[in-house]
Amino acid sequence: RQRTRAIKTLEHVFKQVDFIVSPTTAGTAHPITPKAVPYGESNIHAVSKLIRFTVLGNLTGVPGIAIPVGYDSNNLPVSLQLMANWWREDLLFRLSAQIEKRVMKRKPKIFYDILQL
């Protein structure tokens, strides 16, 4: 029922707008603790911050894209999420390409170019 209600709401919203814009996540990356290195960790608070804004797209199947838009005060990347009406990926690609052209990018201090390995 929740999915159907969300879909109906988005059908109404997309009659009025082309995009829904939100942060991709509710925070930047969390540090990896030494304890988490060998086996990973399950941090429900961190996970809930990471998925908070993406749930709507996952639940309803609307297309979405995340675009890097800058850096926080700790130089961690920040991104923006765009969602569009069903079958309108073309709008997402066009707008995200324009946004990406205007964002200054920089390599992190530790960078591995996996295409050159």
C-alpha cells in the first residue's frame, strides 16, 4: 500500500515539475574504524543517513542520478540527487551533464586509478 501511495503521489508531482532535487545522502562518508577493516561493520545510524533520500526512488522505480557538486569542510565529496518522471532518463542525463560541467573536481589525497593498473 505504501508503494502504491508513493507512486500516486509522484504521478501528481511530476505533472507539475520535471525534477525532484535533494541531497544524495544526509551526510558525508563516515570514517572506517580499525575494528571494521577485517570484517566490515553494521552501523544502522550511518546506513540510515546514507539511504534517507534514495528510498523514494528505490520504492517507486523513478529514475534518479547522483551528481558530485562540491566538498564539505573536511574535503569530503558532496552530491546532489535528481529524480525524474518514469522513462525520462534523457532529462536526467541532460541536466546532470550541465551541472557536472560547472563543478570543480579534485582528486583525493589517496587516489588509485583502476583503469591504469
